[in-house]
Amino acid sequence: MELAGVGIDLGGTSIKMGVVTPEGEVIARNEFATPDGPARPAVAELARQVRQLINSTGLPAERIGSVGVGTPGILDPQKGIVRSASNLVGWVDVPLGDWLADALGRKTKVINDAHAAVMGEIRFGTARGIRDLVLLTLGTGVGGAVVVAGQVVVGNRGLAGELGHMRIEMSRPRPCGCGLFGCLEAYAGAKNILKRMHEALADDIQEISLLKEKSKTAPLTVEDLFWAANEGDGIMLGLVDETALALAAGIANLLHALNPKAVVLAGGVSRSPLLVEKVREYLPDLVLNPAYLEDFRLETSGLGPDAGLLGAAAAAMGLSG
């Protein structure tokens, strides 16, 4: 009998993994920077880290079963192939499932990272008991997952849920890492938020921003943005406003298309109460009718950074909501 499975949240910046019980307890975990360079050695390093994690539990290896991987990008979920991923440079037609299964000697399931996160929320987190919802993952990029009548919508070719690439800006749209322009990700993904921060600081010739000096000596983070905004930095407050408006516009589109009971925000960018409160302020002015907001909930993840790895492990173990 399997006591646990392995869940992996493969991100553009970092990889989180955990050995997870069917009850959602993470009994061992690890996080490390996503390897640069070609996919093959990156996956070999991922497999090495998984073996090391399993060994760290002290459990018999045979009692830890399948491996689930939530990964960004365009997937063939039936074959476990990453077709492309804008935040994983060089990952084109990568047979991630086969490579990991061969390296680990374990059955491996590959799913979209946002689908993994929403499965984690449905099984263990904020979305328990909600049958119609949308999840937006605000990490390096922006991912999404749609749940209708309790089922994750995968679409005709398994490509549903790329909500970060809905177009929200037509006038002077910003470029997105996917190669298109005006996508939600271009405004609300951490990678593009940082680009906008550096642009704003470059224009700050009077050095008004609280981050002007730090930007000269150390890499900036999205956490720096929210700290400065909370301290009253007008330039950073403007960026938070712009990000919140973009998110509110995307959520309004989702409300009009799907009329969900809840939208759950997950990922590092979502952990700013200031940002979430501003999204709530903007939403009423962007929906067609107030009825869309009746009985509607805008929530943040109850699982924090563990949502993806918990959902990936649940998928691997065959657990449903």
C-alpha cells in the first residue's frame, strides 16, 4: 500500500516538491532554483532531487508511489509532453513524463501547473465545496484553471485554461513572453511586473521612489514593490494600481464568460493584501451588471505556495475533490 505520492510544482523561477500523504500532509519538502539551459539535464537534476527527497523521509521507497508534476506551458497531457513554455527557455516538445518515469522507475503524471493548483485547492484548500470556480496563478507568469460543475475543464486538446494570455489591452499593449501583446500576463506576472518596476525607476530622475537606491545595489523583487507601495511610495503605488486594474479586467471577463462562484488567486503576487483589495475596488466598475458580484467570492489561496505540489500529488495518487 502506498503511504504517499510526490508532488512537483515546476515553475519558471523555482521548483517546489513534496512527499504528500492522501490527507494532504507534506512529510518532506524541497525547493531549488529552476535549472537553466537545455531541458534534458534540467530534468535529470529534477529526478536527482526527487530521489534525494524520497530518501530523506526515512520511509521504504516502495511505500511512496506515483509522481505528479504541474508544469507551465502548452502540454499534451495524455503523453506527458511539454510542447512549449515561455518561461522555460528551450523547452519544446519535451517528453517530461517519460524522462522522469524512466529516471525514477515510477509512474509519472504531467498536468498543467494551474490545473494542479486548482486540484490542490479543491481537495485541501479554499475551494473545498465550490463546484464552479476559476483559479489564477500569479507567479513568474500567469496561469489559469476553470472548474465547472466540479470538473476541471481541459478542453478539446487539453489546452484550456491559458487565462494569462487573454488579451486585456488593445491600446499600446505591452509585449508578453509568449510573443503576443496585451496579455494579462504582461501586466500581472512577476517577471513583467519587475520589468515595469525597472522602467519606472529609470524614469525616476528625481529619485523619489524608496527603491531608487536599492535598485542600484541589489536585485529587486515583487515583494520590494509591495513593501514600497505600503510605505506610500507613489511610483510603486501606481504600479500596484496598474496591476490591480489589469487583474480586475481579466476577472471581469471571466465573470461575464463563466459566472463562477469564486475566483481564487494563488502564487507569490497574490500574497499582497493591498493588491487584492484594489482588485476588489475596481471590479464593480468593470462588470456588466451587479448581479455578477452577488454571492461571488474573490479569495486568495488557502494553501499558499503548496497549492501546486499538493494538487500534483493528488493527481498522481488519483484523488478527486
